[in-house]
Amino acid sequence: MSSATPLMRQYLEIKADHQDAVLFFRLGDFYEMFMEDAILASRVLGITLTSRNKGDEDAIPLCGIPYHSSQSYIAKLVANGHKVAICEQVENPKTAKGIVKREVVRVVTPGLVTDTETLEPKENNYLLAIAGDGELFGVAHVDITTGEFRVTQVSGLSQVESELGSLRPRELLYADSTGGQGLQKRLSGLTDGIMSNLLPDWIFETDYAVEQLCTFFGVSGLQSFGCQDLPFAQQAASAVLYYLQQTQKDELRHIRPLQTYHTRHFMVLDETTRRNLELTATLQDGKKRGSLLGILDRTVTAMGGRTLRHWIHYPLIDLEQILQRQDAVAELVDESLVRIELVGALDCVYDLERLNSKIAMASANAKDLSALCASLCRLPQIDDLLSCFKSSYLQQLRKQLDLLPELVASLENSLVDDPPFVLRDGGIIRDGYNEELDELRTISREGKGWIARLEQEERERTDIPTLKVKYNRVFGYFIEITNRNLERIPEDYQRKQTLSNAERFITPKLKEYEVKVLGAEEQLVELEYNLFQQIRLQTAAEGRRIQQSAETLAALDALLALADLAHDRNYVRPDIDDSGVIRIEAGRHPVVEGMPLKEAFVPNDVELDTEKNQLLIITGPNMAGKSTFMRQVALITLMAQIGSFVPAEAARIGVVDRIFTRVGASDNLAKGESTFMVEMNEMANILRHATNRSLIILDEIGRGTSTFDGVSIAWAVAEYLHDNQEVAAKTLFATHYHELTDLALTRDRVKNFNIAVKEWNDQIIFLRKIVSGGASRSYGIQVGRLAGLPDAVIRRAKEILHNLEAGEFGRSGEPRLGESRHQPSKQASSQLSLFYVDPDAAIRTRLEVADLSCMTPIEAMNLLNELKEML
């Protein structure tokens, strides 16, 4: 654009480096957007679209927003999948020679939101990078609002999917290569709706990655981070760091040292299991309420809530670590009064992790520093209360708690108790902190008093009682006199402005003092702002110590939440060991028992092991409680391995390495997979990865295909889980295929159980109790009645069932439409077996098709002989 103004040339040069973002271009008190950005922003934000050089052929589309209210607009654009590049004026317009210098100071993306007001307080906001060769993969993630930076290396795409399910990133990074693009495509089913970026392939080269990480952290090698032998982990971490440096123009001092973790140290939970067990969100509406987290989360700090969420997604498998958490929870349960005091103290603590990050990124205001100071003031009380406990974990937390007394004293001495939000409004620094600031404040205060005295003097001198001395930013100080009093003005009054009903004047005396007062006020604002920046910088220097205390308080808050829940809900401490046994007495579903139910929740026992009770076949009607029972076993196991007490009268949990679930049925339209294909994919994943330390929940197998195919697959799966010693996982298998109960006759570790049901007046009553043995009936028609099927449908279903049970079929094999001519057999009340063949069916069919009225005597004799041979 050769005819462009200098301002537009500057804009175009900056925009050329940020083609993939909406450019917020600072002009005075506004952010302006031009051209395509303006058109897009006006549509998404619902603001007016206008144009620069209206009427010209090359009119430029334009829209703008006030800079002081920009955060909500930025958040809306990001939520709609757009990046926003923030371009600021980086020099004082008053001293600039020519056009003001401008630069992009940061780029806001879904994974790099720094405005914490737009984020969920108890959820992390992760940016995640993936690198790999198709077999091994590195996964690195960062939360820029807390500084957390972690990396792992895993084997197989299923473990990558598991990490995606637990971390729920808002943005993804891949290599711009054939491998990277292929990986992006393979993960598309899990990452739909998440912003993805392809970075230059050279960023993922191992040599560059090592150099990048060592330079950033100021180390000579990666041994201290534990990833020196994990090349793909290094590549993924390097990609994260590169993206941060390209989009954030600060020093990123708050990013914590890289932490390497290994998934083998935690219970493996794939995305299907997390979803089916409703760990952090419900299947119905995706909300926290009604999930396991919704029950467990009694944390009072945002950072504690994030920690508890992490614990749920990463249950422990190290026995010592589990027992340490249990010991801590047990002490907190026993010491109720101290626990209540600790909760009260923590309730006054702000989100130290995110405050620390805002301070490091120089975006914290005086309110943020005041919140930090108020939080740190609670640490001595918390430290004193922790001294009451003896458990190793609580003592360890106490040792890690840094009270930061010097920082507290500094903040208390420098900041007023209730500072304003806007830094330039002043009134932030406490009197007595800086001598020069105190002098300027005195001049400012006296100046305002002098103005008030001048106004009174001039009223008396002119005999104009309505005379006023006023101030605005354009004209400074002036004397305002209404039109009807203009004949009384003295000769030394100099006209400055004419209004419709008044005139404004200045006098030499007022002008002289204005220079002195306004000069002092300008110096006052500038000095106070500079002092605040110094205080913020000094506070940022203590970032590592603040972060350590934040992590300590977060873990303490999560432990307190578990203890509080255990105390209120009468949970018990489970016995944890490596026995491979799961024994639960009077177990309860942690979520369902807390719901407003029409009937009391019925507890149930269960015993699973690898010697006698490995595979439990559970039969019974729909709605009886099979799914609730199986899920409660899985949730109690998981709760035990995060260190929580559990809803039961007693429990023994042998540490489980994985929990698998195959529950429900749904299509995967994105991958073109039918319900049955989804079911088989999930079952194949279970059979490939289960071990004899795993727990498997199977709620119906084979429903998405024909009956015979379904029962055959279900039977074969059950046999495989029992007979294959490499798998032999503890399994709860709910099914409507009653034929599977016969497995207990030939497999010694298969046991049959059913949900007890009582029949009364042709109705069924669900007793919700798990009892030994297989169910004799499915009660499908009764369940249909409970669901509200029309009476006509219920009656007809009973007729057909009656004929099926009695073996009444028509010529083409369908159930007879009328009432049965035969009395039901002794087994009529039992579930009809798919494997049962009626020995008289062929004779009956032969007689039904024979036309006896047209037969000759010899033909009749031949038929009789034929039937006799068939007996």
C-alpha cells in the first residue's frame, strides 16, 4: 500500500509478523483493528464496523475497543478459537519523535490465557506439545498462569490419549512434518475443538531441544530434570518453550524447573474409563456436579482444587506414598478442632500460584500484591497448627512451608491496606515509605487547600457568590462565572473559554500556582508508579519461595478436603497392600449415596482376587443396580489409591495398576465407527493392556450385533480373561446373556452373582442387594412397564414371551401371535437359553406343514414312520 500513512505502514509491518492472529493495535486509550481483523472482530464481538477514509475507494475497515475494558473482548475472541496479538505503545507519546514506537508485547491463545479472571479457578489451563516416532512419544505441558512445566515419555498412542484425557489441554503443538501431521490426524477424535499449531520441524530436533532447555534453565545438562535419556520428552519440552518465547515477550521467570514424571508411577486410566466413571465431569451434562470430583472437592483454595483434580487423574500405585497420604488424612480426621482451624486459615489465602505468575509477568496490580501479603500473613498460624501433627507427610509439608517474613514486612511497610485497582490513580504507597513522595503529597494536598481558599477570596473580591474554581485536563485550572455576573469581573481576569451560559477565566496568580501544583501531581503519579514497579520487581525475586509455599498449601488443602469428607460421611480407612485382593464390606457409591433418593441407599459387599473370585458374572434386570454396584467398586478402589478414606464399613484394597471400563454404547461418527465397532475397539484395548493387577468393569458385551454373535463374543472374552494367565484381571462382568452363568461350572475362578428382586402383584421390587447365584429372569417386561410403555404393548409382550417360553412357533419360525395352546413347561419362569434346542421342534414343524386331508393311506403310513424315526 504505497499511499499508506506512516501509521498504516507501521501497522502493516507488524501485522505481517502475526498473520494468524487478530492484531490489537494501541492508539491512545483504544485498541484498533483494521481490514480483515476488523471485519472478523466486529462479527465475533458484536461491535460497530466503520472505516478509515470513508468514501474513498481504498477505505479501510476499522473497529475499536477501550483498552481498559479489553480483557473481556480478548477472552471472547480466544474462546471462539482466535489468537490475539497485543500491540502496545512502547514509548511515551509526549517525548516520541515522529510516529510512536509500537511492538507486540504478547500473543494470547487458548493455551496462553494470562487473565485469570476468565479462567476456571480450580482448573489448569494447559498448552501441550507432542513429539514422537510412532512408537515412543514425548508429552510436555505448561500452565503459564501457575508456572507448572512437566514432561513425560510414553510408549504407544493409547498412553498419549490417556495423557490428553487427564490434562485436557486448551492448545496443542505438533511438528510441521509428515509424522507430526499424521499424529495430529490420528488424535483428531480426541482433540476436536482444541486449537492445534504446527511448528517448524527443526524445533523438534534433539540437539536443538537440549541446547534450548539448557540455555533457558541455565544448566549444563538435563540430568537434574531426569529427562537426559528421553529424546522425545526433550523435543516436546523444547517445542513448548519455543512457543512461549515466541508469544510472550517477558523473561518467563515464573516457569518452574522442568519436572519429568513417569506414567508407570501412577494408575493408568484411559479416556473411556475417566468418562464412564465420571471422575471430574458427568456424562449427562459435562459438569463437575454429580462427578467424583464434585463429591471430594471440599477445598477452600483454587490451588488446592487443582491439586485434588490432579490426584484423581493420577492415582498412586506406590504403596509407601499411598500410606503417607492415608496417615495424614487419618490425623486430620482425628484432630477435628485443629482441622477446622486450618480450613479457616486457608480460606483466607488467595491463589498464590496465579498471583505469583502475574507478579513475574509484571501484570499484577496493587490489589494483587495486597492479596499476596494478606495470604502470607496467614502462614505463621498454619505453621503453628501443623506442629500438632506427627505424620511424616504433614511434617514434610510444614518443613516446606516458607513463611517469607522479610517479604511480608516489606509489603506491609510499602502498600496501603486497601489500594485501588488502577495504578495511575495513585494512593497505593503508604505514607512514610518514601520521603520524596511524602513531600509531593504535601504540595498536592496544600495545593488543593490553596485552591479552595482562592475560590473564597475571589468570591469576596468580586461579590459573586456563585464563582467557582474548577479543573479539567484540557484547560487546567480556571475560574467559571455565569453570564449574569460578567459585569462584575476584575480587570486582571483573562478570558479562556466561552460557554452557552458562562465564561471561563484565568488570572496570573492562578496560572502561577497551577504550574506548581500540577507539576507536583504529575511527579507524584510518576514517582508512585515507579515505586510500585520496584516493589513488584522485589516481590518477583522471591517467586521460587512463594511457589514452594503455594504447592505446600495446595497439598494441605487437598488433604483437608479428604479428611473433612471422611469425617462427615463416616468413611473408613481402607487397608492398602500388594495382595491383589479387593474386599469391600457394605460399600456405598460415593456420589449416588449423597443424592436425594426416594429410597435408602443399599450397601453391598464384594470380594475379588486372583485365586478364587477373579471374574464375577452379574445378572439381573435393568435398573436393578448392576452398573451402580460395579462403578462403586471401581471408585472405592481409585479413592483408596489417592489416599482417601472410602464409603464402606471396611475395605482391603490390593494396589491396582489399571482400571478399565466397557460401559454403555455410542457411535463414533467422526471416525465412521458403529456402536458395535466402538465396543469392540474398547474391548480390544482392554485385552491388550490388562494385567493380573488390573480391575476391569464390563457392563454388557456384544449388544451391538446379533444375539448369537453377541453371546459368543461375550463368552469368549470371559474365557480369555479367566484362562490367560498373563491377563487374569479382576473382573466384574454384568450381562443379560444368562448362558454365561454356565462358565462357573467349568472355570473355578468364575462366580455368579445377581441383583435380588422381589415379585409382588405382577410387579417387581428392586432390592438393590448383590446375592450369590445367577438370575432366573430378566424382568424386561416389568421394567418396560416401569418405564411407561403402553398397556397394549405390555400385554402383547407377555403373550409373545409366553409362547417363546412354551416353544410355540409358527411355520416360518416366528412366535405365535395368539395365546398358547400348550401349558407352559416347568421351566417357563426361567430365562430361555439361547443354546437350548427343542427336540420336538422338527416333529412339530413336519406335522404343521403336512396336509393330512389330501394324503393317501400309504402316504400317511410313511409320514408316521418318518416321525417315529425322528423321535
